[in-house]
Amino acid sequence: MKQPDYRYLFGPVPSRRFGRSLGIDLTPYKTCSLDCVFCQLGRTPKKTLERKAYVPTTDVIAEIDHWLKTDGEADYLTLSGSGEPTLHSEFGQVLAFLRDQPIPSVLLTNGTMLNLPEVQKAAALAHVVKVSLSAWDQKSFEWVNRPHRKIEFRSFFQGLKAFRAGFSGQLWLEVFLLSGINAMAKDVEKIAALSRELSPDRIHLNTIARPPAEDFAAAVSMERLEELTGLFDPPAQIAAVFSGERSKTIKANEETILAMLKRRPCTIKQIESAFGMHINEASKYLGLLMKSNQVCSERRKTAVYYRATDK
């Protein structure tokens, strides 16, 4: 099991889109401008648009430099984690450091800050920028993403377009679909029409794989996702659970978590605490174990518990 040597790095973890990804977390837990109903990390206690240096940039870069010199094996270096990375006012300095490394960098962003020119300039330093688009107007934006009260969908989408116009790297688009909310063909067609204005290099359809922030957020079947892929240009891919070769570390982490859940059900926070794991890292492994039907979840009042199945 990985020891908690780093404060701002986690993994490498298995990623559905990025293979083995080293996570770089620039914000405290759930520091975000949105409160998406599908978020596997739970609700956002207080949405914010404040941009500041939430964690020391020099310390983050020092940890990355140490990791590169002592380990350095991953498919991507990814700004992601427990909040929105572009809220960190110096995230561009981190990407500038990553730009000179042999492993490509990824920025995972909800896109809400991309209407700011300084954020566009900093984000453009990433090799890959993955943005999210799961709504088509203000009303659907509020249903699915529950944005900060000062964020308007029109301004949000114009920010995505402005960034794309000046970005020469790879732009990937994630569309998160929820049964009964935004997965009807007529609504997906509206999202697809907007996506064509962004000319993304790749489009991924995603749905619930782990317990979401809200009980009413329900998954779309794989068959239904397959039917919807052709509405997009380029045709969308389904963000299936990580299927690459599992390293010894990944296997060991899965086995250790499973052994604990066979003894007693636990929340994701309890798993995070027990193993010194980042909450996003714990979530990845739980997703793999649920996909293989070795673990299931159950909600008890306001908390979600994971337990081993009889398999």
C-alpha cells in the first residue's frame, strides 16, 4: 500500500481515459465552483469563484520533481483531485513545470474559469485539456451542475469556445449523462450541437459508476450510451472503467481495500484515513472493485458505505 509521503500527489491511479495517471491536487477537498449531482466525492459544501494559491506552488513542484526522480512511471501527469484546479491562481506555474517533463500533462477542468483570459493562457500550457459539457442551457446547467449563483451558462460556454480558439493542444470533452435528467435523445442532440462548436479531438460519454452526491442521479445503461455515441462529431467513446494492464501496486491496493471491506463496511473517508490515500485515489479503486462485483454500496442515512459482496 502506498505510504502518505506526498501532500499534493496521489497515485498513479487507474484512469478510464488516461491509463495510469499521477494526480496533482491543488485545492482543499471540494473547493469548487459547481455542485454536480453526479459527483462521486459528494456535495460541495460552499461553492466559490475565489482564485488564490490554496496550496504552496513551490511545494507542489518540489513534490513532482521528487516523484519524477524517484519513481516517474505514469502515462499522464494530471491536475485533478478534490476540487477545481483552475481556482488555484498559480496552476499555470505547475503546468509550465510539467511542460518540460517527458510525461504529458493533463488539466481536468469543469471549464467555469475559462472565460478569464489569464486562465485560458495558463490552461493552454497543458498537453491535454479535458472539459465537461453536460447541459445545453441555463435551466439544464442548474439541474445537472448546480453552478455558483454568478455563473451563467452562456458565459461558461463562450469561455469554452474562446479557449478552444486559441488552444493548439488536445481538447477532450466529457459528457456526463443521467437517466431521466439529460439522457433523452432530443437533449443529447442539443449537447452534441454545442460540442461541434468546440471541435474537440475526443468526446467521452460517462455516467454513474460510483455512488453520486444525490440519490436521484441514476446511471444510463451501456446499451443506451452506445445508441447515443453517433450523435456526436467525432463519434463519442464510452468512458469505460479502466481496462489496461494492472500494475502490482494497483492489484495490491485493490486487494488491501477488499480485505478490509470483507471485515466491515466502510465509507470512502474511512478508507482514505485507514490507508493514507487521497479520496480520489480511494474512489478509483472502489470503482474497479464495484465493476468486478467484488464490492457493493449502500446508503445509510447521509453516508454511503462500501462492503464486500459474497462473490
